[in-house]
Amino acid sequence: MSDDLLSIGELAERTGLSVKLIRHWSDIGVVPPAARTAAGYRRYAPEAVARLELARTLRELGLAMPVIREVVTRERDLAEVAALHADALEARIRTLRTRQAVLRSFSLQGSTTEDLTDMTDLAHLSAAERNAIVHDFMTDALGDLDPSAYREGLLLAMPDLPPDPTAGQVEAWIELAALIRDPELRASVRRVGEYAAEQAVREHREEDVREAREITDLWVARVEAAVAAGTAADSPAAEPVVAGIVAAWLPGQIRAGFSPDGRGDGDGPAARRRFLEQLETAADIRLERYWQLMCLINGLPVRPSIAAAGAWLATALRANPEPGARADRIGEILGQGPDVGPEAKLEACARVLAEVEELVAAVPPDRFGDPTPCGDWDVRALLDHLVWENLIWTGLAEGTPRSDFGADHLGADHVAAFRTAARATLAGFRRPGMLRRQYGGAPGWRLVEQLTIEMLVHGWDLARAIGRPTDLAPDVAEAILPVVREIYGDLPRTPGGSFGPARPAPGDATAADRLAAYLGRPVG
């Protein structure tokens, strides 16, 4: 017997496999012994080490032992076996990917066993079945509307899952199939279809589509810049933004047959109504999501949501229905005399600032993440805004307007930040002559009045967020409510605006509660 033969124990030591496993693989022919001792013990040739390592690798890749035996004994070509196994794995991966997508979709959207069954069925539909579902939805939504480029485009756009879809594409299809059951989406598709039919949109030339995309990108960029600068959609400061956007949008509308009524470049009430009508017609988050999902399914780039920018622009158009309208209205109000002396307004502002400072001092840092009545603001963001309001009005009073809206104004000590800003505000307001000096058509006491309103409302928000009493400066809040109604009464109470619709206030509501309710806060 050759001296270079190996015992089963030596094979186990060299390969890291167990003696039991090597014996089993030897019995099924993967690594047969080269000889046996007089006592019957197996002995293996040195190449058995390489054969066992190959067998282990193939086993880890998922090949069955009969196939492994055929490969290591050279009964089958390794490359051929690898290709076949890769194909099998690919099919298995597709199946697992589909199952993963179904389970993820169910975890996010489903709640019953019927939902899970529906999602599983949807994931396994053929291309023809998927197209039939979407086509039936579209034809039902559009009904008997006159032909238009919009209608034809909708009926041509179908979900085209590739033969090997990603889990994300399968999830998108399941979400799309659920979305088209929403009657609100159906109504939105119908509304846009009706508008397209009324406007006699017969075809979309490539240059028209490109121009529409460019105009959309332009107004979204300008709106986002305005938001980043802290410009409220329903403020006079939004007018230049609106005017610039309308000026860029109008030429294409005129080429399409629109006759504007404005002077000069055509910007006027009719143009702004038309722009707003187009925004309102297409502004539906469900319809936007429909197209995002269709792009995901078809492997196309997905455009980011423009819903927030669209809401801002729609509100700005409502608040500024014609050039200068909001500014004229504000100018008319600001030209009225004070209901009390300017010095009394400054004293009221100082009282409100002192009460808000007490609330700010009562906020521990571990409450910074708590929600507030102010939409998406948490307590820290609200505190930052309280400081910012003082900074911006002080800057206006001193003739040095601030532009750092997006900066962090709190730093490490929120109490010190507010106290410093509030004292600087009062110092600026108390400068000789400030209360009667003109600031862009408004007397200085109007700046004091505006800051008082801001501190009352957002001080109420802070008190509500941290569970403190909301009865801020009762006589000041009572006296300022008529002013608030006059200044803000005609503002659009829509998404994208500064305030929500007025809320009811209970009979025992404080003056600050009623002020907050009028400006859209839930009270009670």
C-alpha cells in the first residue's frame, strides 16, 4: 500500500469536514477510497482533498449530491452544470422576490387574509391581465369624453413589468392595483379628462411636452426658493414670485389660443385664474402617485413630488388674484389709524413677550421632539420660529432686514436665544420715533402689532404643546382679535397657506383660544 495515502481522519483534518460527512460522501461515490487496509480501514489518494473541497463548494451553492457526484467524477461538465444551476437559482430568486414584494406590500397596506390573497393574485397576473385592469379603470373613468391627447395618452400608458422584475417593481404594481380602486383617483382622472376635452387638446407635440416640463421645473424651483427664504404664499412678498412664474408660463398659453386680459405682458386676473384652474385640475396626490408608480413599474425615472410646491403656488395665486391685489389690500389696512395709542401697543407687546419668555423657560430639552399644533413643527422648530420672528421684526425696525430664515437660531441655549432676541426687539421698538416712522408704507406701530400677533399665536402653540395654560395676556388677545380678522380674514385657508380653516371655539374659551381657533388651531 502506498505511503502517501490518507486516512479518513487525515482527510477530515485537511478539509475541515467531519469524519461522518466524509464517510457518507464516500459511500455515495463522491470520493471513493483508493484502497483499504488489512483491517478494512479506508485510505484515500491525495487528490481526494481537492475533490472534497469542490464537493463542499458545490453543496454550498445548492447543488444536489447526485449532481455533485457526477461533476467530481467527471461524468458531467462543470460549466454545463453551473449554467443550469444558475438558471434554476434565477427562477427561484424571481419567485422569492415576488413573495417578498407581496409580504412587504401586505405589511404596509393589508389588514386581512383576503388582502394577502388579493395581493398574491395580483403579483402573479400576466401582462395582458394587468393591462386589462388598468385599461378598464381608465375607460370607466373617462367614459364618453370627447377624444383628446390626454385621453389617448392615458389609454396607451400601461404597466409593463419586465420578465425579471425587481421587488420594488412588483410592490409598485400591487400598490397601483390598489390605488385604481380609489374613487377619488377616478374622479381626478375624469376631471383632468374633462378639462383636456374642453380645451380641445388634440395632440401633444414633443416640443409642447418639453416646454410644459421646463415650465413646471421653473415654477417648482422658484417656489422652493421662496419657501426656503421663508416667504409665505399668502403674503404680499409672494407677488413677485407669482408674477415671474406667470410671465414664463403665459407665452405657451397664448400660442395655444389663450387671450389674456392683462396689460403689458398679459399678466392679469384671467391669466391667473387660468393658471390656478390648471393647477387645481391636476393637483391630486393620488394622480401624481399613479404616474410615479407607473414609472417605477416601467423602469423609467420617477420625478419627485411637486405636491407641496403646487399647494404653495395655488395659494399664492388665490391670495394674489391679480398683480398687486394683496399688497393693495394690505396697504389699505395699514393706512388706517390705531385703535389705541402706539405706546399702548408697545406696552402690550412687552407683556406678551414676557409671558412667552416664561413659557420658553419652562421647556426642557427632552421635550424638543414633541409635536405642536403647527403642522410639521416639533417643539424645537417652534422655539426657533419664536426667536426668528423677533429677529426679523427687529431687523425691519432697524433697517437691516434678515435673510437667514433657514439658519439655526436657537443654538445650545434656547432660553438665552429667545431672551436675547426679545430684548433686542424691545430695544429696537423703543428707539425714539420708531412707532410713528414709516416702514414701506406702514407706521412703526404696525410692526409692533404684527409681532404681538405672532407671539400670541405661537406662544399659544407652545403652551398647548407642553401642557401649560393657554390664557396668554387676555386683554391683549381680546383687543387684537378684530385686527387679526381684518388683516387675515380674506386669506385663502387652503393647503400651502399660513392658516387652516377657522375652527369652532368652546363657550369657555379664552381670548387667546379664540384667536388660535380663528387661525385654524383645534381648541378644546
